[in-house]
Amino acid sequence: MNPSQSARSTERAGQRVCVFSDHHQACAAAADWIALSVRENTERRGRAVLGLATGATPLPVYSRLIELHRLGRFSTEHVSTYNLDEYYPISPLDPLSYRAYMHLNLFQHLDLPANRTHLLDGTTPEEFVDDHCKQYDRWIEAEGGLDLQLLGIGRNGHIGFNEPTDLGEPRAMALPTRRIPLHPTTRQDAVREFGSIDQVPTHALTLGIQPILAARSILILAFGSSKREAVQAALTGPATSRVPASLLRHSAERVVWMIDDSCAEGWCD
Ligand code: PGA
């Protein structure tokens, strides 16, 4: 699929940026892109490995994938999924866990074998967290790597829960999957789900920058004025661990941004 058929396509920091008039169009194009990746990789190597995201942004993408599945145009029979992140600690049975989100909004509606949906486990005892995260990276490698990583972006420029840091670029790019303290902006944004700041977990488990950058294709979505500053910084500012999404330019030829007019206003018109 060529997303530029329904969008303005441009380039920033070596990455393709598709600007859609509204986010529904962008999400439909993103779902088509994912479905095509699954078809091509299944034909090529007998399976497809998807890195998936949570939050408000990808919800219309998942609705469209479910619709494609019902129409007989999208099968996940040979797909494995690895989610980007999970709160810590949290039970998978907690309705606010990302495991519950994925079950509710995607997994239960597809022909996806339950033992091929992977999320970091928010119940892992603290002393085993490092091993668990290392193992998650090894599982992905053992699957032959991620064919496609779907991403959103935080208002502070985070990808997954890789929050802004002062690390030098090489060290930031090598960050593995790990437990992190959540940034105050991220916790504030999570109040809409958790109800109050005291209820928002202080920590999370996140896929590292390194495995994200290693994906064979990266699709990042950002919609609305609240993401404008972060996206502009990621695409027009310097590459810095203070804006983790700006590090995507190190995989530039494999990255596609899908954004809407509201996000692009004033810097990518
Ligand atoms: P959102 O979160 O989709 O809920 O805006 C995106 C993110 O924080 O990565």
C-alpha cells in the first residue's frame, strides 16, 4: 500500500512523513499497512512478528484490523505479537493493565493463537525483573526480530515508556528492555485512565530503544495539537535522548510517520 495516495507525503530527518487530513484516515492507512506486512512476511517466512502499542492513539487502527478480519481480508493465524510496555506492578487481570487492553481491543476479536501474544509481565517479582526483560528481548530475537513495530509518542517525546534522559546518544540507542520510573508528564496523562495521580503506577516495564530501532519497519502515529511539539522536536530538532523519538532517525529508511493536519500545523504545512 502506498499511504501517500491518501495523504501528503514529505520527508523530515530522512524519515517519511505522511500527513492526513484526519486521524481516521491515518488509522485506516496504518491498518492496511499492518495487514500488508502480515501478508508479505507470512508468505516470505511463514510467519509475521508484530510489535504493538497501547494508549488512545492505536484504538481506531485495531478497530479497522478487526473489521478487515471480519471481511476475511486479515488473518493472524501465523502472527506473533510483542507489546511495547506494561505498568509495574500490575496484574494482567486489572482492567487498566495493557494485557487487559490488548485482550479487549484486539486479541479476542482475531484468530490469533493465545500463546503467541506476548506482553511484559507486571507481576514479575522485583528480583526477577531484569531476567524477565532480558528474556523478552531474547524471545524477539529468537523469532527472527520484529517485522513491524507500531508506535505512538508521548507529549514528552517518549516511545514505549522510554522516557527522556540525559544519556549520550550511543548509550540511549543501546537501551534494552527494562523497568523504568515513569516521567511526571506520562503519569499525569495516565490520570484519565486511573482516575487520580495516586492511582497511577510509578513504574513500568518497557521494550528498549535498541529493540525498537532494530525492527525491520517502524510505523509511528501522532494525532492532534497535544502531540505537535513532541513530533516537531523529534523530526526537526537534534537527535537527543531528551526526545527519545528523535532517535528514530537512526533507522530513518525503515520509519514511516503518519500524522494528522492538526499535529502538522505550523511546521509541516
Ligand atoms: P496516547 O499515548 O496514544 O494515549 O496518546 C501515546 C504514548 O504515550 O506513547
